[in-house]
Amino acid sequence: MLNRQSSIENPHWETRPREECGIFAVYGHGEAAKLTYFGLYALQHRGQESAGIVVSDGQRVVEHKAMGLVPDIFKEEVLDRLRGHMALGHVRYSTTGSSLLVNAQPFRIRHAGKTLAIAHNGNLVNARQIRAGLENQGSIFQTTSDSEVVLHLAAKAMRKGLEEAMVQAMGQVKGAYSMVIMTEDSLIALRDPHGFRPLCLGRLNSGYVITSETCALDLVEATYIREVEPGEILIINREGIKSIRPEDPSRKAQCIFELIYFARPDSNVFGQNVYLFRKRQGELLSEAFPVEADLVMPFPDSGNYAAIGYAQASGLPLEMGVIRNHYVGRTFIQPSQGMRDFGVKVKLNPVKEVLKDRRVLVIEDSIIRGTTARTRIKTLRKVGAREIHMLVSCPPHRFPCYYGIDFSTRGELIAAQKTVEEICDFIGLNSLGYLGIDKLVQATDIPRESLCLACFDGKYPIPIDASFHKLCLEAQ
Ligand code: SF4
């Protein structure tokens, strides 16, 4: 924990780490498209650039996808057109491939009279090499997304049967992938052998649901059965449900950042309740950093649950020192240079009467570039907060992610460039502390060796070659 007072100048705009993608699929329900619409609504936090639903009645496959948010894309008349007992839906934020409608998922191709559609969450680290090889053999790609290579690999092997095609596709791709593939009559869920991204299976009457997070099961009143296991292929069709595990189990590398930031707090991912994990982070922060303050507060919603944990463990009062405007959309007109603070306050407005002359402890879930935190702290100073301390419920982010989370490049990660003391100065805090990596792991119910912690410790579970690193830089 560092104590420091400094001036603040030149606030910048910063994006928070971006959500990646969300998947929701239904098998065996007469209103599969409508259920998928609700499922995607529950997963909207995982991607806000585009959304799509593909349905099948066993013979005919129909799709609708567009840029934008789920409620804007799927109107009643659109859903009425999407008839069938199977549906596959996706919400997207691009991590590779540009933000264009052509890259919106699910992707669908026709091959040898058969339809294959795919919805993917994650990043394939060898997609570029596979794509180059396929293009040399004459394959024509419709998109710039890494997910399309899986369809091509599966299509090439389809003459050996669906099961073998999936096994062959899985055997060739490397990286983070939780995905669902749909044919006219089957749903296939695949999760990479490390299990980076979540994917779970639920039951709905006599049918099945596959989704990224359990909050979507809750919404459609499906019953959670289990996670799709790392390295598992699940095939669901008229014959029932079949599990295949073509490869020996690898070291699990479940993304800790799903728990810290991405997943909804009402979800269980990797068998762990997200709300309770975040609250525990706050309790552990309180043990490590007993800050002398008059109140503890989050910037909603990012630090909410860790702030609750800190307040309960420390006895400090929890206050909502800033109020979030829930009606601000994803984008709004950027103010001119002289009106920068308007842009911050349109989303979060400090409550002067709560903060003036008080010693404030802010709990945050992460600091990526530091510019958002700096701008926010400036607004607290303006309303007269006497001292501002900050605790972050994870360690400093020093390394980029290659497995589907859009952090900045290493050069833009403030903790890769500055010491904690310098970050404290840059943001304009009286003190700053981070939860240590051991405590972070302690906040989970998951063994350390089953987690990916690479953005904190640089130990990448799948080696990254230089060409993929370059691809990621180009995509950002
Ligand atoms: Fe998650 Fe970080 Fe690993 Fe990426 S590097 S998968 S964000 S833990």
C-alpha cells in the first residue's frame, strides 16, 4: 500500500476491458428462438457489438443477425420468422476480426448439401496458420474472424461423419474456445482442453440448453446440469446426448478474469459463485489493508461486491458515493476537450453531500490503463473528498491476454510501465493497494493449477508465437 498525494491533469478517455462473447443454444423446445432471445438478453454484458440467432426445424435453417443490442435486433416479427426446435445464439464483442456485420455470429456455411453454423467464445492462437493452409488448398473465407476456420475444418471432415469431423476439428485448433456448432439436426458443444472460457449444460423440460453463464439458465428456468468439461465434445440430437473426450486431459487454465470482471455476479462459472468470490476479494483486501477512512464505496458496478465484502469485514460504512445513470447507452457523443467531465458525469455523478470533507476508500476491480480511474478520482476531488484511497481487488495487470479478452497491449497497461507508487501518483490518490495473487487465488474455491493467471504473472498456458502476437496488435 502506497501513500501519495498528487495533482491530476489531462484526463483521457479509456475503455474498460471489453467483454468477449456469449453463447446460448437450445435443443428440443418449440419456441427455441424466443428462449434464445431471452438467453442472449441475460448474456448481453458479454458482447454489445452484434447479435445473431440461427434456428432449425430439423430440415430448414434460418438466421437473423445484425449490429447492435439484442432488444434492438430481435423484434416480435423477426422472432416469429425464426421457427424451429433448435436454436443457436451469440452476442459478440470482437477480439479478432473487425467490428463488421460480416463477422457477426453465428456463422453459417453450406457444404455438400449440409448446413453448419457456429458460435464461438475465445481466441484461437493458431487460426492464422490454419487459415493460410486452407486457403492454399482452395478454401474461400467469408469473414476475417478466427472462428470460421473451425467450420472449414469440420466441413472438410464431414464425409467421415459428424462425430469424427468434430474430433478432427478439435485436434487441429489451439487456444481458447467454448463453442457450439449446429447442423440441421444436431447441436454440438466443444470446450478447449484448458477450459479457458465457461460453458455449461442445462435441462429444460425434455430439451437441453447450452450457455456461457448460468444466469441465462435462470432466466429461462432451465436446470443446471453441469459444465461442459475442458476437452469435451457434447453431441445432442434425436438419439439423445453423447459425450466424447478425444484428447487426454490438459492442465486446466480457467480464466480468473471471468470471475473478477466479466461474468455476471448472479452466475456460477467454473463451479464458483461469482458474487461470493467478489465479496471474498473484498474481505481479503480488508485483512491486507486496514485503511483509516470514513466510508468505503465502489464505482458502480465494477467494485460493488468487493466493496460490500470490505465494508462487512472492516466495519466501515458502505456508501454509494457516486450514482450511475442506468440509461446511458454503449456510446454517446464524445464531448469536446473543454467538456471532458460532462462525459464522465453522464455515467457516474458524485454525491457531494456524502463525500465532502470525508476520507474515502474506493474499491475497484481492476486498473487497466489508469486513465478512467484518474478521471473518476478527479470528480471526487472536485466535490471536496478530503482523502481518497483506492484498493484494487486483483494484482496489477502487467501482461496482455491472447485468449479472448481485449485488454490493451502491454505498452498501454499502466502496471507494465509504472510502479504502484507511480500509478498512485498518476491517478491522484492518497494511497493505493492491490490484492496479491495468492490472496486472489484464495478467494476462489478453485485450485491455483486449474486457473489461468497469465495477465498477472505472464505464465501463458499455451505458448504464443510472434505471428499471433502481431495479429493481436493489428486487431486492436
Ligand atoms: Fe483470463 Fe488473463 Fe488468462 Fe486472459 S491472460 S485468459 S484474461 S487470466
